Amino acid sequence: MSNNSKVKIIDMQSQEVLFECAIDVVETAFEYAAQLEKMGIAVRILSPTITETLCDSLGIEHDEREEYENSVIAEIEDHDGSCCSTPAQFSDGSKNPIQ
């Protein structure tokens, strides 16, 4: 797999990348993010999508990648009403969904 498929921890205030690791050790990113949040630093975790990791593992370059990602979006839009037509929503137990 390419080194492009990285999980990143981003500082919400400065938008600076505070930490980066390979997707196969994503647990490390979540542990580090929890430590930062305990220190009062608001962060978000960016994880590569399935299409990004597939493109990286196949060595698909910029132009072909954009074409492939557009075809995936078109395919999802073509299946309006399916489970894939809207962003997934998760709950942390509260009434507010997490996207």
C-alpha cells in the first residue's frame, strides 16, 4: 500500500496536522487524539476513504483517481434511496448523531 493512505489528527483551531500514521495502526491515532482532548485540545481525525485506499494500493495516479472517484460518486447518486445515498450517521449514545 502507498504511503498516501494516512490517518491524520488535525488541530481544530489551527488546522495543523498534529499526528499522522498508517491506516493499519489507526488505533494509535485514536489513542493519541484521546490524550490531546484530555489536555483540552480540540482535534478531528481524518481517515482515508475506501476509494482513496483502493487507489493508493493500485497505484492509480491523479487524473485516473479523479475519474474513478467521480464514477463512484455517480454510481452512488444513481442508487438514490439506498443505504449509500446519504452520509452514514453514528451515535455516541446521546441524541445528537455523529457524521
